[in-house]
Amino acid sequence: MAKKGRGSAPVSASSPEESSKKGTPVRCVGEDCRATTLLVFPGSGPFVGAQFKDKGWSALNEPDKGEIVFACQTCFVKEMEESEESDDDLDDEDA
């Protein structure tokens, strides 16, 4: 029986380049929103920034709570519109 040739060595499923594209799952802070994405940190830490896997996501600073929250595009736009409306209401009261 003839010997079978040795194939190339198996390649790890998580090469350094591929593993650098993996991220931490995050969920939108929006009320009743179940949207999720990944927050991807490039290379090895310490990190100065990250990137969302999906477009349109935002990280928002909540200084009163000392936390960072995440918002999908739909909830972010909704929050900004509500914020503008409340700012307009405050301006009307000052006048």
C-alpha cells in the first residue's frame, strides 16, 4: 500500500489576525431594544479605542453614573431628538 503524502499542517481557526477581529458583545441601552453588536479592540492592550462591528453604533458617556453605554443607530437618533426637544422646552421656559 502506497503512503499518503502529508498535507500541510492544519491552520488554527483563530489566527492572530482573525482573533484580533473578535470582540466583546454589547447590547443597546435603548428601552425595549434588543439590538446587539460586537465592540472590537484592535491588537493587544492596553487600548486607546475600539470599533463597532456594525455601522451606526455609538458609545455614550454617562458621567453621573460613571459608565459608558452603547446605542444602536435607531435609539441614538431617538435619544438625540428627545434631547433636542427637552432643550427647546427649557429655552421656552427661559424666555
